[in-house]
Amino acid sequence: MWRDYNEDWQNDIDWSEYWLEDEFWQEKEEEIIVKDSNWKILQAWDTVVAIKDIKVKWSKDIKRWDKFAKIRLTDDPELIESWKMVLRTEFFKKI
């Protein structure tokens, strides 16, 4: 009798519904908020300008008010990409 009850119990419930709806198994992506030196939120493809002169090793130095257009966001909220350079957000502001 126990065996019959157990088999019926397993067959009555469709476990696929519970498996897919369980929040533990579904990965949720956390949205990373990237902010510039003035605490404005940056988004992909924004334009930023340098707020001070920055010396760059093996490349031309960045001067104050140099523009960087079409930036890309990275996984790190303190870094952005423009062309082949990775820039720290603390030295740039959104325009």
C-alpha cells in the first residue's frame, strides 16, 4: 500500500513547473551602475571628457577636455573602455 501511494504521489505532480519557477536555480543578472567623477550615471555609447591631464605610458598623453566618444561599460564599475584604452571613471565626466 505504501508503494502504491508513493507512485501515485509522484505521478500526480508535474515537477517541471516547480523546477523552472524556483528562484534559486534561475540566475539573475545584476545591473552594474557606472558613475563618473560628478556621480552622473554613465551608459554605453555616452561621450565623456577628461577633467585633468593624464600621462599615458606607450601612447599620447590625455589632456584636459579631451573627448572620448562611444564608451563601453565593463564588469568593473570603476572602469570604462574607449577604443583600445581602459579608463578610470574618476578622471572623466559625462557631457
